[in-house]
Amino acid sequence: MTEPAELFERHAAVAVQSPVLVVAMEGWIDAGLGAGAALAGIMGQVDTDLVAKFDGDALIDQRARRPVLHIENGVNEGLAWPEIQLRVGHDASGNGVALLIGPEPDFKWRAFTSAVVGLAHELDARMMLGLGAFPAPVPHTRPTRLAATASSAELAAQVGFVPGTIDVPAGIEAALEVAFAAAGIPSVGLWARVPHYAAAMPYPAAAAALIEGLSAVGGLALHAAELHAAAEHTKTQIDELIANSEEHTAMVAQLESQVDANESQTGLDVSSLPSGDEIAAELERFLRGQG
């Protein structure tokens, strides 16, 4: 078995005090590109330095995540390989932030999580926060809410959660949650609830909610003003489409009633979830037509 320390190459040693480790890796559930847009928003506010780069040959299936070939006038100018990186920096208030970014590993998950936990200990990370988004029976006309998976009931309750018991396929963020909890470092997965009919297209409201949740739970100084502006534009586009269909208008009204009735609860009632396939397909066509 590959030793965890052999999975990465160390780079610059950066002075950062008790950072929050943010996990935003590509390849798992990210409805509305919520986590991806949130990461872009974070990196636009936090200047980071590379502290560790992981071994792509050991962790990544290059045929599933092929490198990008750059060709100029027929000349092979080189390849851009998919990379998993750990970067660190500071927010506007000087709080330490570490970012684990890149594609979700295809191999050696146990060794990878051990390596990440070891690096987090070296950085004296105080918390791990993962970002994701999932399709949910919610309307675009209501604020985006978060649901948590966490290392303790107290942390889950702080964010809100889906009650009950459910077994679902796990991503690397879930494996890291378990590993961090075992190492005594609090861990929380923040999941934005994206309207199921808008899950296949950019939904900036999800990214804004994730950044604000990250700021609140992690005690970080991050803002989401640009994402909120983009979210208003997206809402206007969806409103315009839905207004042209009595069926779609009725579906959104049903979702509004359901969400409003459960406003004081953390759960989701999926028993009467209407199909969003038709509206999702029309919405995609509509947005493509808008350029």
C-alpha cells in the first residue's frame, strides 16, 4: 500500500494560522454548478499559494480525466494535466484558509484521506468544510437553503439537515469527513438545495448560499455580492419561461406551498415531488436561446 506521504510533493511553506480547510473537488454531485462557482468566488477573494501537489499518476484515471492537449498551428505545445492541489491563503480579515481542489481521486481513497489529514495537522487546521449541491424539491422563488452532513449532531443542527436514515453513494468529501472526525478535527459538508428543474444549468444562488454558509460556520470574511447579482438575473430568466406555461406555474406554486409549510422544519417531503424533466429541458433551450 502506498504510504500517504508518497502521494504528494511539497511546495512552498506558507505561514498561515489555524486555517479552515475547504474541500471543493470536481467529479461528484454539484447541481447547478453550486460548489464550482462558490470555489471560483472564493479564489477571486483569497490569494493562495501552492503547498502540496498530489501524484496524479497514482490517484487519477487519465483515460477518464484526460489531460488537455494544446495545439497551435499543428504544433503540440504540451499537455495540461489534471491536478489535485492543496493551497493556502488568508481572507480579507486575515483568517487562514486552505483549499483542497482538483478532480476527485479515482484510486487510493484511504491513503489520500490519510495524507490530507496529515497535511491538515501540519497546518493546524481547525475545521474541514466541504462544498456540494444536490437537486431538491424546492422552487427558485425561495431563498436557497443548505443541508449538512457533519461529524457531530451539534454541527449538523447549526446548518440544518435532512432528517431520517438514508444510504447513498459517497464522494471523497464524505470519506474526508469520516477521516477528519476520527482525527478529532470538526468536519461539515455544506450542501445547497437546488431546484430539481434547474439542476443541470448554472444556478448562482446555490453558490452564494454556500459561500455565506462557509463564512458563517467557518468564521471567514467572504462575500457573495456578485453571485447574488447573477442569481437575480437567473431568477428573472426562469420566471420569464415559467410564466408562459400554466403547468409549470402550477408546479412552482406547489413547491412553494410545500416549502412554506415546512419552513420551520429541516426535512424535505419528496412524496409529492412533481417531475421536472419537461421544464428542465425547456429551461435549457430557453437559456441557450438567450446566449
